[in-house]
Amino acid sequence: MRQVDGNQSQLREGHTTLAYPGNDPRTSPTGKNGIRWSVVTVAVSVTAAGVLPVFLTAALAVQIRDDLDLSVATLGALVGVFFGVSALGSAPLGRVAERRGWASGIQLAAMGSGLTQIGMATVARNAWTIGVLFIVGGLAAAMSRPAADFALTRSVPPCRHGLLFGLKHAAAPAAVMLGGLAVPGFALTIGWRWAYIAGAVISFAIFLGTPRQQDRAEDRRRLPGGTTPSTPIRILFILAVATALGIGAADALASFFITYAVEVGVGEGSAGTLLAGCSAIALISRLIAGWLVDKRQHVSLLGIGGLLTIGALGLTVLAAGGRQWLIVGAMLGFAAGWGWSGLMTFFVVWANPHAPAAATGITHTGTYVGAAVGPLLIGHLAERTSFTAAWWSTSAMLGTAAILVLGVWLFGRSGGTIAVRNDRISSGDQPRVGGG
């Protein structure tokens, strides 16, 4: 126990359930004015646009492979390039977003995504050209998430953070869903390159529609502490590793689900529609998780670990069940295996209210490392052995991530330091750390 600002209630450190004070004008840069919906719109949209190039490529893999003569392993390597670049750029670009502001970050991300997709539609002829384009796209994706986190933190009252961070994280399965719909909508009708043209239009619209940012000096005054996270780096690192394993499994599922479904006898159009439906389930699960956070006014690592465990069970069903259990395994895998990440971001943001982009830049490094390595390894494993072995491996990745998260939770329950608070922020102006 320690006292914060003398005249405020005591604050217990070390536990892993974050509760927040609601719509207090002292806590929220929006004050009594509520949600800035124009900012929410571009923050959510740029999160989807940032990863749209790679998820379109994954969904259109069958057609692109036939047209450009690419193997499953090569496709996995290209996905790995995209997210590998994102991993390298996430932490430094998170700091750039803190310094230059979320509006500049969102515009840079939208422009990079749009240019990548224009390139895919016009000059992509082999793995090398796609690799170069994915370097640009990976940097855009690396900027998009911390910039969006920063924008939401500064433009949404705390009592709505859960739902709207859930909405932001629903953008990734939304991108997967758009990729799935692109198969019957573009690839099997007018050609796969037109799907990238449509995606580029979305990205450029985000660039043009980004609202002006309010005064950043006032933003710094409200939430002092510079751009250094307050959560211990070792804790952020452990959560980043867990995130890498979880996202690696989830993105491998999204990247190769259509290829696997076609291999076990599902038609290409039906496989695309099934991917879109499962992605919609993932989207809804993230929204529900965020809504529950707002309703209960806390988020716990125990819940995150539980979702990872259920996701591992879903991938086990997919590995063991074949075509007969395809839908059940996919639904569990997408709902739980994708449903936890918004809660993780919310936990990190509320542990670091003065430096959300810098803190999530570290944990999002895990996001991109997992997204880079996961599809690469799973794609190689599927080609060298079988998809059954690949799905067993993804299940093990989710299970290991759950163990790490629950380990941090137990560490906090036993009194270990999980979140260090800035003494200049009173206990009424920051999330309380409780042991629930």
C-alpha cells in the first residue's frame, strides 16, 4: 500500500485488474463534451486500413498463387516481411506519434497503406515486388496502431474506453472479413487486383478525412509524464511475448484458413464467405469484450488468459476434427483466439495514461513479431508436413500465451509490481489497481 497525493485514497500496486474512474473531466481530455466521433472513425478505420493489404493478400492467396506462381511457404514469407517490418517500426513510430501527434500518425499510416495497395494492383508481378511493397505497408501498419491508441485515449471519455478500444481492435477482423468478401466480390468476377484498388480508395479517404488535432501542449499538461511508460519494462516485455504468440496463431489462422478449407473440399467462394462469417464473429467478440469492460469498469489479465485458453481449444478442434468440425473449430478460434487483444491494449493503455502510444508501441511490437513469424512458420509447416500439424502448433502457441498472461496475473496477485503510477497524478485521476 502507498499513499498518493496525501489527500487522496490509498492505491494498491501490484495486482492485475485495472478499474477506472469513469467520465471525470479531470481524467478525460474530452471533459464533459463526450466522444469525438470524427476521431473515433478515423482511428478505427486506419487500424483496419493498416493491415488490409496483407489480409487481402491472404484471402486472395489462391488466385494470386495461381496468377504469380507463388507457393504457400512463399506467401507465408511475404506475410512475415510485412509484419516483421511492422515489428521493427512499432516502438520507434509509437514515440513519433507521441511527439508529432495522432493526426499526423494516422495520415502517414493511411497514405502508406494506400500506396501499398495501388502497387499491388498495378506493379505486383512476383514475390520480390510484393516484398518491396510490403515493406512500405508494414511501416504504415506499425504507425497505425499506436497512433490510433493515442487518438482514442485523448478523444474518448474513460467510461467508454472499453467499447471503443474493442471497436478499434474489431478493425483487424473487419479487414479479414473484407478480404473474405473480396474473393466472391472481386477475385472470382473482375479480378483480384481490383480488390486492392477498392482498398486504396478507403485508405486515401481516411487520409483526407482525418480531423485536426487539438492543442498538444494542453494534452501534455493534463497527463504529465512525457513519453516514457510507467509500467515496468519487464512486464511490458512479458506481455509483448504473450501477444506475439497469440497474434502469431490468430494471424496464421486468418492467413491460411481459406487455403485449408479449399484443401479439405470447400469451394473457393464458400471458403471466402466462411472466412468473412468467422471474422464477423471475431469482430463481435471484441465489441462484447469491450462493452463488458465498460459495464464492469475493470479489465483483468485473468479474463485475457481465459480467452487465450478457449482459443487454443478451438484450434485443437480444428486440428483434430477435419472438415466435419471445420466450422466449430473456426468459430471458437476466431471468437476467442482473436477476442482477447483489445483487452490487452486496454490494460496497457490504462496502466500508462500519460504515454499510451509509447507503451502500446512496445506491446504492439509483439503483435507484429507474432504476425511476422506465425504465418511464416505455420505456412512452412503446412507445406512440409500437413495442415493438421500446423493447427496443432497454433493451438500450442495460444496455450503458451495463456500461460504467460496468467503467470503475470499470479505475480500481481502475490504482490509483485505490475503498474507503477506517476506521483503527480492523483488517485482520483488515474486507474486504480485492484486485486479482483
